[in-house]
Amino acid sequence: MLDINAFDENAITWRELPDVENVWLSILDVDETAKIVDVLFRFAANEKIVLHRHVAAFHTFVVKGEHRIYTPEGELKEVRPAGTYKAGKADPEPHTEGGGDTDVIILFSLRPYCDGPIYEILDDDGNIVDTMTFDGMKELHAEAA
């Protein structure tokens, strides 16, 4: 039986996500053939990451803590406790995310369409200021190796 309370985040090598505050990552695997990136994200407690939208399919599993999702206006939209699994599709609705009273750790399985983007990072007016792509994640993974 899986004991999610036994997960030790100190055993993970965390890296800061470039130009994004309150989030760290550890890329576990990059599958070039299937175009899937499996990555652990850690969002800071009681903080929010940048406004963004998911432009690729993804699966998530909350490993530890509480995953909070907020509207662009900052209103709490959804709370996912440890053990929550969700399969999601590209969603044009922007949002922010963060941890609850402790840092949250989430396994993301990112599944971009062909060579399209995974995330679009947005400014406060909803304009795209950056994108995260499969190749970008692959480069981050190679740098960490």
C-alpha cells in the first residue's frame, strides 16, 4: 500500500524554475518518443506562482500538502489535498496555483501536443510573456543531469 505520508522531499534535488518565484522543480523523466515530461513541482506555502494557463494535456497527483488553485483575480477556486489525482486538458482559462499552509508537492505528467507549448506565462493583463515547451523542459532536464 502506498504511504504518501512517508514521502521525503529532502531526498529530491530541487531546482528553481527560471524567472518564476515560489516554485521549484525536479524533472524525473523526459520521454522523447511519447512527448511526455514527468516532473515534481513544489509550490511555496501560502504563496502563488505566476499567472499562467495550461495549453497541453496534463495529469497531476498531489504527493504532499494542499494544492490550491486561484482565479486570475486571486480568489480561491479549488483545493486538492494530498492523494488527489486529476487528468486535465488544455484550458484557455488562466489561473495561479500555490501551496496551502505547508509547501505542496505535485507530480505533473505533462503531455504537449506535437511540439506545441506546455504552459503560457501571462502578465497581469493576460498577455503572453513567456512559454514553456517540451524542448525547454528537455533542456532543463539535461542541465540537471
